[in-house]
Amino acid sequence: MHNCFKVLDSNSIKRVDCGIHYLSPIPYEEYKDMNSVEVANLVQTRIQTKMNELEERA
């Protein structure tokens, strides 16, 4: 979710651009030998990479 908080933070009816981005699924083979902390780090890295891409476009 990107910029979705702005909808609730503003007290007006003006348009706010926000979005939801679905990342590619993580195949089982990629995480089968990971523990939960490693999987969480993998997911966090993927989300941060996407957020960085969005910031570069803006």
C-alpha cells in the first residue's frame, strides 16, 4: 500500500493518489530452508525495493 494514509490524514474531498502493489509470489523452493526471521527479512527487502522504485519515479 502506497500513500493510503493520506486519505485519512486530510480533511477534504480533494483527490489523493494512493495505490496497492502486488509483488510476485515467492516460490516454495526459495524459502523452504529458511526460518521465519529469514522469510520476514526476504519479504521486507522485496517491499523496500518496490518502495524505492516508486520513490525514484516521483
